[in-house]
Amino acid sequence: MPKKQQHEACEQEKLFRWAAYMESRFPALGLLHHIPNGGSRNRLEAANLKRQGVKAGVPDVCLPVPSSGRHGLYIEMKYGKNKPTEKQRAWLNALKNQGYAVAVCYTWEQAQTVICKYLHINL
């Protein structure tokens, strides 16, 4: 796995460790989940996943909890100078247009802040 993806994955792991730790105080965090859409796969596995509904550009993290006048929250995790791809931007825009909150975050702390603001959690 390239270093950029490792760092992004590490940030995401830290986010989920924080969410698991806080879940007893804020049960909605138990619904936070990763959408394993990316990563390198062999051609056969990629074709099978596509037939099963995997779509390029779907954000990395989902919190399917209504709050702040939105249906749920989607977060695309990035690292360094990486920017969302065209397909990722299209998904984020479409989700926003459907009433979801969306964000692009570069660190687990940034994602934590977005989630806390979304759920009205004061730490």
C-alpha cells in the first residue's frame, strides 16, 4: 500500500478508535462506519465488487444519523496535498443535494471536529 494511503488509513483508524471510546457517552457514534470502496484489488475481484454495487467515488466514512437538519454525514478522508477526485466531488455534491452533510478531512482530529459539530457534542 502506498505511503499516502497508509497515512490516510492510520488517520481513519484513529478516528474509529476515538469513536469507539466515546460511544458509551454518545451512542450515535456506534453507527459510524467505513465504506471500503477503495484499495487495490485484482481484476476479477474488482469486477465482482462492481457487479455487487461498488461505485467509484463513494466517500470513506458514513454516519447514518439525522442531525442538524441533515439525513446523515459523509466524510471523505484525504492526506497531505491530495484532493478529492472528480468522481468523489460528484458524490459529495450529489449527497449534499440529497440532504446529507458532507466534508473532506485531512486528519482524524478534523473529522472528529466535523462529527462533534454535526452531532452537537461538546468535548
